[in-house]
Amino acid sequence: ALKNNLTIEEKRLIQCGVAEFRQHLCIVITEGTSCGACSEHCPTQAVKMVPYKDGLTLPQLDKTLCIGCGGCEYICPVLPHKAIYVEGLSVQGKAKEPERGKEETHTVDDFGF
């Protein structure tokens, strides 16, 4: 159970598990096609896409950023064994806070676009 005195920001960094990436199962390698679903669904930027070959990108996992939410595992299209999965922790840990990029502000003219 989580402590009651944690702030929302602290709760967002609680690690209940850590993702494991089985590169040999990833469809980028097995089928030579692009994917990136795991990276798109990672709320902490623990999964990033890095150059692979022939213009394809391959997931790269930073376990220090992973909170173990399972979003990557859920969305991974590989069956029956997912290319990325979450291994639960017996004791909760704390993930590193992801770097936040500079937010861009956009103005909308009277027409709307």
C-alpha cells in the first residue's frame, strides 16, 4: 500500500514493477516493420525509439524511468509472448523523473486554423 502522505508528484514516480524488453521478439526485428506502440504509450518516456536499420527504429528501455504501469505490455502487438513485459517488484521503488521538454505555446487567429 502507498503511504498516505505522498504528494501526487511522488505517487507518479512510484515503481511497482520494471519493464523487460525481449528484442528478439520485437516485430521490428522479426518482421522488418515499424511499430513503436510501446514508446507511444509510455507515460514516463522509459521507452524511446532509436535508429535500427533501413530507416526503422527499435525500442530502447531506460529502466530508471520505468514505473511498471504495464502500458507498453498491454499495447505490444506481439503474441503469444509480448516483446515487452513488466516484472513486478517485491518492494516498491522510485523512478527517476523524466526530463520535460520546453512547452510550446501556439496562438490561434480569429479563424481558428
